[in-house]
Amino acid sequence: MAAEISDAHADGVVLVAVLKGSVPFLADMVRALTIVPIVDFMAISTYAPESGRVRIVKDLDIDVSDRDVVLVEDIVDTGLTLHYLLAELGRRGPRSIQACTLLDRTSRRIIPTPVDYRGFEIGDEFVLGYGLDFAQRYRNLDRVVVADLAVLRDDPDAYVGALYGS
Ligand code: 5GP
């Protein structure tokens, strides 16, 4: 993906990462690019899960008008978050806007959302690690693991012992 993005953006690119889940992926991505990106962050919060209504809680520091922008996501599931962000950034007059995601679960898509750079397609399984959390836990795992949501809902720390080796 880094090679593809570098090839497509020889003139430079603004990478907009969505906090917090995309941080490990972004860190690996930027170090694999062969161009010099500008990196900025947005944070959003969901009003109600599955509603698609989100609120920007941290906006970009830079102006993206006339810039080539690539949004960097950890996972695209229903597509509601990405759809909202593409529309929001699109209103700011970028020269181009694309989306990049580590994981893509197309089977759950509610809104058709273009994903230009995709790491892995996954199925219905809930995943944790490498930025992805449950109740703010597990983001610092160096790999992505499949977890049982029912177990996590019962005890958010259920996998700590097994995954952190303590
Ligand atoms: P969407 O708006 O596409 O439905 O959801 C995107 C967000 O849902 C992701 O950024 C992530 O925070 C969360 N999400 C969706 N699927 C998973 C998953 O399998 N594991 C975790 N940890 N988060 C997920």
C-alpha cells in the first residue's frame, strides 16, 4: 500500500489519520513511504452506534484545500464513518481525496464507500490489536487477533492474561 500511495502521489500527500485506532498502522505506513507526507489527525465520536451520526472532537490543524488527501483508517465496517469523513473533507476543497484502510469488512457495508487502498478483507469476526480496541484495551498488541465479543462484553479484560502473557 505504501508503494502504491507513493507512486500515486509523487507530488506529495496529506495523510489524515483517524484517531485512535489507525495510529500503529499509520506509523508503519509512513515509514514505508518513499515520498514525504504531511500527517494530520482527526478524532470523531459516535452519537449512537450504527446511526452514522458522528461529531468531530479533534479537527485537522492544516487546510487541505487544493491538497491530495488520503484518509487512513484501521477498519471500514459499515462504511458510515468513512462516508462521513469523505463528505466532510470533500467540502474543504481538496484536489483529490482517497481512502486507505488496513482492514475492510465489505460484508457489513451499509453505505457503498470507495476504498482505494486496502490491506486485508476480513469476515464477520471481531478483531483486536494493532490499534484496534475493546473499551480502550488491547490497542498496543503488535498483531491483530480475533476475539469473542460476548466474552469481552462480559469482561473487557478477559483476554489480557492470554494475550499479554501474564
Ligand atoms: P464503521 O463506521 O465503518 O461501521 O466503523 C468503523 C469503526 O468501527 C472502526 O474505526 C472501529 O473503531 C470500529 N470497528 C468496526 N469493526 C471492528 C472490529 O472488528 N474490532 C474493533 N476493535 N473495532 C471495530
